[in-house]
Amino acid sequence: MTRKFAAAVSATVMLCLIAGAASAAAPPLRLSLSEYGAFAVLGHWCGGISQKVYGTGFASTGYPTGAEFLSTTCGGSGKDGGGHSTTYTAWASSEWDWYGETRKYGGLAKAPEGISETFSTEDSFGDHLYNVGTAAYLEAPTPPLQAPAAPTGAAAYVSEIEVGEQVQLRFQVGWTPAPETAPLLTSSHIVATPVGSTAPVLEATVTGSGSSTLLAPLERRTTYRITVTNTDREGTSAPSTPIEVNSISPEEEREKKLEAAEPQAPEFGRCVKAYHTKEGTTTYYYGGFTTAGCTERSATHTGKYEWEEGVANGALTLPLKTGPVTLEAVNRTKLTCTGESGTGDITGRKTVGAVVLTLTGCESSGQPCTTSGLAAGEMRTTSFEGELGVDSVTEVLGKEVKHIGIDLFPAGRSGPVLKYACGGGEGQTLLGSVIAPVVSNKMATSSALKFTQAAGLQKPESFEGGTRDVLTSAIGEQQGLSLSSTLHTAEAVEINGAIEPTAEGG
């Protein structure tokens, strides 16, 4: 018996013995690199790629791993079969799932060390990976199945389609499956749930590894919460991070963006000299406004002034102008402070942020009032955000005049405004928000900022047509703030309370 024949008999006997021992379980899987992966590594395909496959162990992910020697021969079809042929070879590495599908692969510069035709190993779950000659096999009676990772990058866009004589809105939904399992997916499930609406829930299932679909029909101007799950033979992923998308039509979206881009009172900005040219002794202006406060539009766009929204340097300081500072409850309980300072930033066309007020010399009924961690008599607010609004509208000489205020509230509109205790007594918490009128239609680096109250009732208590914005104690008792401060800005800024959108923009 020759050595080669004896080796072949031995390998056959080994395979038969192993297969016999596993006869009560599922038959072993013969492993190989996917055809796509083999071609990607070798770079040639001459009617097929031959693979010598060797199991090498279990990866840190738990999945079986291996190495493949790839080869393909091209040519050899010349006259009388004497044409020149070329054989291409390469080594590859791979990781398989528990069904023998390729999860990962890559090229190797050379044969990996320790390759053995008789390699055999088991993991802690009793899954058996072994080689019989140049073939690798997997027996996985109780594999640790792993569902795919949740897809990422979910996005949805609204489009229109004509259905009969009607225009229907639909979502084009896309997502990105986890790279390791993307080619192995059997399906994806998409759910769009209306938020605060009785509109129907929309669902779709995409077979295979597709990563986009259409959902229709959409209820107009409705917000949908959209999630995606991926499924392969090992299970179903957790849902993707939910996204919320409003079913506004593309035309409505364009109009909305144009309207948002238009200057509209009230907002922070600067009224500056407009671009102009001079011809001889005549100066020609090309501005959108005729007044130095940018309150009157130029119909012909020949005004001397132009409005620039926002600011370059938004730093704010808020020193006390006159004292004292008073916090008074409707039951006439008072807390007074002799000093105040504050800082913040203009953060947008209509907003401020990071506003913090520090009060000093604070006392109530002769007892010092203090925020925890500060010196006696010193209190400090949490970080405020703020937004400009119209607190009232009056008529002057037949013309409507908007009076502007700024509403300050805790960041995110949640949590306390101020925490303190007086004389070592029970801690107190101030909640809510507060509005102060501001100077508008005038470029300046400083202007008055005055919070006014009487008997615990704030003036004003709300913006025009808005809900009440007042301060309350933790038990719901209203409290009013008196504070006469100065709003200092790092550069000349105007709060424009008169500017209106153009006819084209709004």
C-alpha cells in the first residue's frame, strides 16, 4: 500500500468515525470561503477557484475561524492544447457563522503558522471544529447564536407620487446593517409609528440584504417615529435608534425653510450701513432698509441700511444697575439681596444660553440665605436658556408697536431655577421661568434689563397669546422677581422688534 493511498484511507476512516459518532446530531458542515470572498482575495476567476480549507480555532466573538489556500488556472487552450497557462494562488483568512456562512474574510501575505490537516478543537458549548486533510468541518449542536447588531444610520425622506388623481406622500427609508452580518441578512422590518396621532402605523418587510424601502401613504403634517430591525438565521436585532420625521411635503418644506431664513421680529442682529457706490457726487445705496434701526423696508432695495442677523461675539454680562433684588411670594414673604452679577451668551437669532446669575447679601427675616457650597448670603441660579418674544402690542399714531421681552428658563426647560436655604432651615426650590422687557430697535452695547413684580405677581406673566411663564415655589406658590440689571454685550447689538418677512419670503 502506498503512502498516499494509506493517508487517503486513514482520512476516510477518520471522517467516517467522526460522522458515525455524530449520527444522532445534525450532519457536520463543510466550511469554505464564500465565492465572492475567494474572488475578492485572489483577484482571478478561471472557471472556478479551488480551495484547501483549514479550521484554525474560535475567534474572540465565539465564531469558528479558518484559513484557505486559493488557486485558479487560466489559459492552456492554444493549438493542440499547448497554449501557455497561468496559475494564480493566494492565502485567505475567514470567520464563519454557525450555519457555515462567511461573516468576515481577508487576504494573507503567506500561509499562517500552525496549519494542520488533523486539527481539532471544541469550544465551551461543545461546538467541534476539525480538519480532515484539506477540508474543514463544523459540528455545532448547541451554538451560542448571536442576533445581528442593530442597524445604524436610519434616515427617511418625504417624496410625492401620483396615485390616480391624487398626490400621495411617502417615506423613502434607508439604513446601514452591521457590516459583519449584512450579507447574511434574511430580512429587515421597518415600522413607522405616528406620534400623537391616530393615523395608521406603517410597516414594511424587505427580504434579503436590501437596505431601503418605501412606506406609504403618509398622513400629511404628521410626525412618525421610525425604527428598523435586521434578521438573519441566528435571530433578530434590537431596533435601530428611533428617528422622528414629519411628513411635510417637499414644497411645504421649501416654503418653511424660506420663511425661517427671512428676518422676523424679534431677533438679535446688527443694523449696518448698506453696500453703496459713488458716481460723481451721487451715492447709490443698495440696502433693504431706510431707517437706522432697520425697522422700515425699502421697497426698491435702495435703503441706506442692511440687517445682519445674529452676532459675531455673543458674550453677555448682566451687572446690577440699582438695588435691591427682591424675591417676593404672593403671601408677602420676602427675600432680598444687595448685589447681583451675571454672564451668558447670545446663541442664535432669538436665543441666549448659559445665563447664570449670582446674588450676594441675600437674607430673609434677618437670616442669611445661601445656595449650598457658597458663602453665607450668596445664591446662584442654575444655567438659564432664553428666548425673545412679544410681550404686548400697542398702537402709536395708528401704527402697531411690538414690545419685546426675553423669557429665561432652566436649560432644557426642566429642573430648578434656584436652590437655597435661609438661616440653616429647610431647603427651598424655585421653579418655572420669568420674563423681562428689553430695549428694542436700537443698536447699543448696553441696555436696561428690568424684572418687575408686585405682591408676588410678575409683570408681564406671559408673551402675547402664550402660556403663563412665572416663578413658583416647590409647593406651587407663585413668586415674583424684582431685579434692575444692565444687559452688556461684547459688540453693538440690536434686538429688532419691528422687522417683518418680505412678501416673497412669507
